[in-house]
Amino acid sequence: MRSLPVIVERKSPWHRAFQLAAVLAVIAFFFFVTNVAENFSASRWAIALTLTVAILGLNIVTGYSGQISIGHSAFFGIGAYTTMILIADHGWPFLATLPVAGALGFAVGAVIGIPALRIRGLYLSLITLGLALAFPAIVKSDNFFGIDFASITGGSNGKVISNGDVTKTEGFHWNPPSWAPHGWTTNDWTFATVFVIALLMFAMTSNLIRSSVGRGLIAMRDNETGAAVSGVYPAQYKVLAFATSALVTSIGGGCFALASSTIGPDTFGLQRSIEFIAGLVIGGVATILGPFIGGVLVEWLPYWAFEVNWPILGRLEGPQAGVLYGAILVVIIFFMPGGIVHGLRQIRSKFVVMVPRLPAAQEFSTAPIVAYELDGSHIEPDHEIEIAQPTAKERYQ
Amino acid sequence: MGILAVPGIDDKFFNLTLFLQNLTNALANGAVYALMALTVVMIYKTTGHLNFAQGEMAMFSTFIVYVLVIEQGFNVWAAIVLVVLGSMVVGAGIERILIQPLERRSVLAPVILTLGLFFILNGGAATIWGTQPHSPIPAPFPGKLDDKVDIITNRVPHFFVTYKAIGVWITLVVLVLLLNLLLKRTKLGLAYRAVAANAESSLIVGIPVKRMLMLGWALAAGIGAIAGAVIAQYRNVLDFNFMAAVLLFGFAAACVGGFDSILGAVVGGLLVGVVETFTPALFTFVGSELSLVMVLLVILIVLYFRPQGLFGSKRVERV
């Protein structure tokens, strides 16, 4: 009898233990960044978290609905600019700007999503490719159908998060409140804020995917006509998916404005969109943990590529890091097509298999089996008949 | 502020020669986009993929032409022929080695792969040849300042057509004619079209489908190599990023014309060129940096009324 893999039923104590371990890992990550890691890295981690939220949004469209969007940098930018403008020019508190950023992203996503009803797969990727390239141009434009965007967005100079004059030292600062742990810097507090928002977005998306909406999306991805026949109304679901995905990404963008405190039009170009896609693919398409891993890698990989002295390659320079990036993408898509999460799951499945909890096995009557002769006389069984209840492990082998 | 800005030196008057000059520029730019759209179509017809690395492949080929011509002293056309052949082999190889194994996995996988190739080629070229623009640029056509046909000289400004622009048109026409000959008059072309129409049935009647997919990539890479060299001269720029924007307009052209139509690629390319040049010139409410947005609008409009593009064929799907 093999002892591995161990079979763990969902909602059993062992499964709860695994879940507890995951929660502890999240808490440990939080304490690592706020207490152990260097101060400058807290702000980088905050930026990484905003990217994870953006990729999470992309995952709704690309992972669960199976449509490739190359335009999520634009939604990221919409969120970032909304938050930035409301804070810097109108003096709003940061948290109040996020709903506005999300709503704006949702609205623009719905507008883009409506033509997406007619267009599938490659066409959507083209439209969104155009969107990614158009966004910086629109932000810089001083004459977009007569609207002077550049005066609102700061044009190609971008915007800095501060009230009014950039050169003044007063203005917007995201200082830790008095009840925050002693010794927290602004960076730590920024990270903590983004951390909580990211946690909320991950929980929300996870729930969305497990709801009937999520199942409808997945059904539509796998077979659109089949899903439509089964009662999933494609038009509604597609627009909803695209708009929700834009909402999540815009909220990521809003946090990005806080975390990076300086934004410019070219922060939100095609390069950013491709980073999102790369992050999603590397992390794991259509998983909840994938965007987290992907976002962290997208933010830290270039840093590691530049700063670390590689064994053979030595220190990499700008374009070479691009080559490395591309090579990682190709290698991942070839050897780990599901991304890191699927790779980890495969390794885990060698040791532990999670199975859904089935309804309790059927209760068998414990009364002795009684048999009769043809003439009606009673036969005593010569031994007890034992009906074996299958164990969880046997049921799956 | 009026809505219409008549293209001219003086906004009040229509200037014929300036209009014609704009039109030739638009059509020459359009022909450039049509060249890239052709490469998009050649791959899409059989494999149904978009190759996002197409522009970078063309850029890489152009750099090799540059090395052969400027550094090694080859004749320009000899170098182009060599590079085209080499690119075709590499294109077919990429399809065989990198794309085919991913074919069955998902729609996403080949797209990601071509995005990865984009980074590798882009960064590779920047590493090898630096990020600065290169000059002199190998010139397939006479490209000096007075290499032009003067048509109207008694007005200001003069109306002339440069040899470079004519060269782009000739390249486009010759390529389209050759492709038509290949596809319509040869057995190879027949097989290619059969695979484009129905891959499974083609397999049943004994057509080597996989080789036809490789042929699509080879043709696209070859056309891309020619297009790269011609575009570099026409636009007078050769650096590691010069094809990125061109490819986007090429995609737009293919999208407008229909992804599986050669004629559509040409018409779509010219249309995109005209829209790109004329909307900022005609309407005051469109800033000149927004030509890209205008092209995006054209795509949206075309997709709304004819999702398969102007000349594309509808795909019927069985469930």
C-alpha cells in the first residue's frame, strides 16, 4: 500500500490546518515586509501588490473568460489618474478616491466591452492593443475632440501626489495614524493600506469566480454556444466580465498612484500591459494565487535581473533584461503551461491530494440479512456479512 | 473654431498640390501598412494566430541586411534576397519548433509565445546593435534628395512623388502578384489554400498540413524581411523599435480588410494610411497625435458592421 499521496478531504481538520498555514503565510509575509525588510523595499512591495491587483483584474477576462486583453494598462492608468487628480487637485482623502476610480474603470470597461460582444478572441486583443497604445496619447493630448486632457492630467510631465505645488514640502502624505505600531514609516503604512485593499480584492474576486457568475464565465470560455444553450446569456456576462475586470484593475491603479506617488502617461503604455500578461502567465492563468505570484515577480524580476550578479551572464543591462524576460515567458509557456501555481500544484499532488467532501456514504442497514428457502423456511446465515464502507482514499483510487 | 480644417498653408483656401502631396504620403504609408498586413494574413490564414513578433522579426532581418550591405559591402538586392531566404527558413523553424507543440494547448499559448519572441528579438537587437538609430540605411531604391518625379511645379508647394514611395508601391504590387501566382497557379498554393479552408479535410486527402502551416510562417517572415528593408528606407529610420508602430497599423489594416484576405490587406492598408493622414488634417477637433485613436475608431466601426472585415470570409463554427 502506497502511503503517498495523502488524501485530504475538504473541510476536514487536515484541510483546515492547510488553510490555517496559508493564512499564517500571508500574515508572515505582512510582518516580513513591515518589520524585517528594508524601508525602501516596503514601497516596492506596495507597488508589487498594486500590480498583483491589476493582474487579478486581467485574470477575470483572460483567465476565466478566455479573452486576451492587451489593454489593461489603460484601465490601470485610468484608476491611477483618477486617484492622483482627486488627491492632488481636489484634496480628496485617498480611500474616498478608490470607489470613484473603480466606477470610472467599470464604466470605461463596459463601453469597451459592448463592441467586444461582437468580437471574439483575436479581435478583442487587437482592440485592446489599440487601447493600450491610445491611452498615453489621449492623456498627453491637448485636443481630443476638443477636450484638453493635458491640462487635467499634466500632459507628458505626469503628476505628483501632493496638494498644489510640487516643490512644497507640505501637502499629501500618507502618514501612519497614531494607533499604528511604533516605528512604522510612511512606506510601511502605504504598504499596509495597499495590503488590506489587495486582500479585499482577492477575496472579492475569489468569491465572484466561485459564484454562479464565475461558473457561467468559465462555461462560456470552454464552449460559448454550449453555455448559451445552457442558459448563460453571453452578452450580459461578457460585458459584465470585462467591466468587472476593468474595475479591479482600476482599483489596482488607484493604489499604484499612492504607492509610486509619481505617474506619467508612459507608465501606462503597452509595456505595462505586456507585463500584466506576462505576470499572469508566469503566475498561473485562471488561478487566484497566480496573479499574486505574477505581480510580485513582474515588479522584482527586473530588479533582480539588474542587481544580481548572475552566474554566467554577469550583470544584465536594460535590453538584455528584456531578452531574459522573453526567454522566461517562452520557457514557462513550454514547460509549465499553467504557470508557477499549476507547477506547484503538480508537485503538491505527489504528496497531498485535496478532494471535495462527498455527501456521507450511504447508510447500510445493520439488520442481519435474512434468506428464505423456497418453501418459506428461514435460513440462518453461517456468518456475519460485513459491508465495508469505502474510505475516502479508496473512493479516489 | 471651425470643424473643418482644410489642409493647406492658408486654412481658408483649399490647396490642390498640398492635398495631392498628403494623399501620396497617405497612400505610401498605407502601402507600408499593407505590406505588414500581408504578413499578418499569411500566418492567420492557415494557423489562425496573430504573430505579435512579426514586426520584430522584420526588424531583425532588416538589421541583417544592414550588416551585409553597409558593413560587408554586399549589393542591396543580393543581400535582401539572401536575408529573405534566411528569414523564411527561420520563420518555418519557429513555427515547427516553437508554435506547433503549443498548437493544441490553448488560444493563449501561441499569443504568449509570440509576445515572448517580441521581447527576445527586441532586446536582442538592442543588445547587438545598440539603441541608437543607425545610418546610413541600406537603400533598395534610389533615395537621394532629388530622386523624385515632379508632377506639378507651377504651384506652391510643388507636387512630386519620391522614388522611395514609388518603390513601396512597386514592392506591394509585385508581392501581391507573386503571392497570387503562388496561391492560385501552383500545387503548393492549392494545398495552402486547402489547409486555410479546412485543415482536417486537407489532412484526410493527404496534404501535409503541418508543412503548410510552416509555409505560412515562412511566407510571412520572407515578406516581412522585404517589407522591413523597404520601410526602413521609406521612413528613413533603422533602430530596434522601428517596426513596432508599423506592425500595429498593419494589424489594423488586416483587421479592417479581413484577416484572411490578401486583397483585404491591401485595401485595408491603404484605407488606414488615408485615415491616419487625413483625419487630423481635415478636422480641427482631432489633434495630430491622435491618428492612432482614429484608426482604432475605424476598426471599431468596421467590426461593428462587418465583424469579419471588409473582404474577410465568415467563419462558421460547429458546436
